[in-house]
Amino acid sequence: MPLTTTNKLKTTYINIPDSSQDARLTSLIGQATAIIKGICKQPVDGEAVGFEFAGTLERTYLLPYTVPVVLTSLQYRATPDVAWTTVTGGFVYKADGVWSLYYEGGLTTGLWKANMTIGYDGTTNAVPADLESVCSEMVVELWKNTDFAGRENRFGLASVAQSQGGQTQTTTYRDLSIRFRQRLAPYIMRAWL
């Protein structure tokens, strides 16, 4: 599920009255989503992930994800050279803002793999407005760097200086990546040490 849509971009951020740039905008949405995924160190747009970990002899395992998690299957193998065996009865839950995997039989020694869908799917787990806004602003920033945008009126424009008689022109842009990173802080994957 994309974090933003071409229609939202065209009506809210970029004044494009037709669908002539939809393919380009879709590509830029993909680029912005990849940047967000890199900053957050986890999928944010509903991606299938196989999370492998060693058994802990506990029934619960803390997951590092900060976005919605849906368990599709839980698998086990005693040693790396044998095939995965699917077990039933596992589920994920969120308590005190932390996602955890639970298995009644206990996560015994050996290797475990939780096959999950991580991120916002747009239906059950709608994309939060702040995440959609960051993605949209990133797309606009990428758009403004193309030849189709005229390279003017960019986000982050700090100052433009032009002289009347000469050819001096100075344009200064602020680095927006710091602002984007701050706004994405709640979505960055946790590391349990």
C-alpha cells in the first residue's frame, strides 16, 4: 500500500490538472517510500518479512517493530540443516507500545522464523497522517528536482538573491532530511539489547 497517492499529491501539493504525470509521481512515491524505509530501518508500507531468531525458552519474544505487525505463520527448526516446521498457536500482540510474539508451547532452543506482514496496509491499518505527510513532502521535493517542475518554489527554499544589472544569483536550500528524520522518529525500528 503506498504511503500517499498521486491524486493527493496533484490536488494538495502540486497543481497538475490531469494524469499526464501519474507514472512519474508513482515512481517518486516508490523512491520516497524507500527513503523512509531506510530511515526507519523497517518496512512501513505493508511488506512480507521473515524474522528469524534463536529460541529463548520463554513464551514471549519482543519484536523490534514500531509499525503494525500481523503474524502469518510461525516456523521452527532444531538445527540449520533441517527444513522449517510450521507450528500453530502463535500470535503477536501490542502492550505498552511494544509488539511481542507469543507461543504457548514456548520458544524452545533452536531457530525460529516468524513470517509477518509489517507496516500499514491502508485497510486494517491506515497510514497515519504524519507519515503520509512526510512521504508527500519527500515526493514533492523529488518532483521539484525534475525538469518537469521548473525547479522553483521548492520546499526548503531559504533564500534567493538576484542582482538587477548583473548576472549574480544565489539560491540557498535548507537540508530537509533532518526535519524528515525528526518527524519519522516514532517509526524507527527499536533495537533490544
